[in-house]
Amino acid sequence: MLNAPPLHKTKEIRTGRQRHDSWTSLIAATTVGLESLGCVTVGVRLAWPGDNFSSDEHVRLIVQSYRQEDLVDGLPSRYARPRGSSQREVTRRQLLAGVQMSLVSVGDNADDVSGTVVVAWLEVGRADLEFDGLRSRPDRALCLAHQAVGASSRVSVVFGAERAVAA
């Protein structure tokens, strides 16, 4: 019988000189022409109950990341391409408690979050968009908010923060 080495579970995967913390970063490192993979953790919540939709009604939350220069007054310019995009079906109750999402971006310098802004919005509908909402734009948004990403790759986006402060 062969003596096989013991199996060890690890989160860290190394290819060449680089360290990878997830299977998606390993894919980015081993895919021809793919420079890097980045991930931004986004917390989204409502600051006030609001009246945009009922507490049990499901709406689509879309969160995208952009380079700062691709935004005009906090909105993506006409030909801006999101660095990352995600969608999720949520209720007002969930948003009041807070929802956490991850935005994965792939491509040249994707792991550099400097100058990155997260744009989030709510719209009527189920989370059924193709490409995880990558082609979506906030044209029919019930709520819209944006926030710059810090060096920690974590950002908190709050819908209605200006209204909550004023109240």
C-alpha cells in the first residue's frame, strides 16, 4: 500500500511567486491574458424606512464599481464600463438590517481599488438580469447612492443618508 501524504485544507494557494486567497484569484492568475482579480466588499443599507416600496415587496439591488473618472455627478457616464457588478433580490426589512455583497473585478489592475467608486441602486423587479446586472444602468432607480472605496477594499453604501441626517 502506498503512503500518501496527509490532506491539508488551506485557504492560501500559491502559483509561482504569487499568493492567492481564493479559487477565483487562482483562475485569474492561471488564465492567459488575465492580469489580476480584485474584490470589494460592500455593505448596503437603508437609513430610514422610506416609502419607496412596502416592507415585504421584493426589489432588485444592483451594485456596481467604477473608476472615479467614469462617473458624472455620481452616475456612470454613457459609455462607462463597470469594473464589477452584482445583483440581489432584497426586501426593505433586509435593507434596514443591512446587506453585504462582494464585487469581483477582473482585468488589468483589477486589484487596485484606488479611485474606485461603488454605485448602488434599487429597482422594481427580481434579480434575474443577465451577466449579474453588468449591463444595467440606474435609469429607473427607486433609490440611488454612491461611495468611494477606501484602501481596505470595504465600503458602506447608505440609501437615504442625507434624509436621515436632516430628520
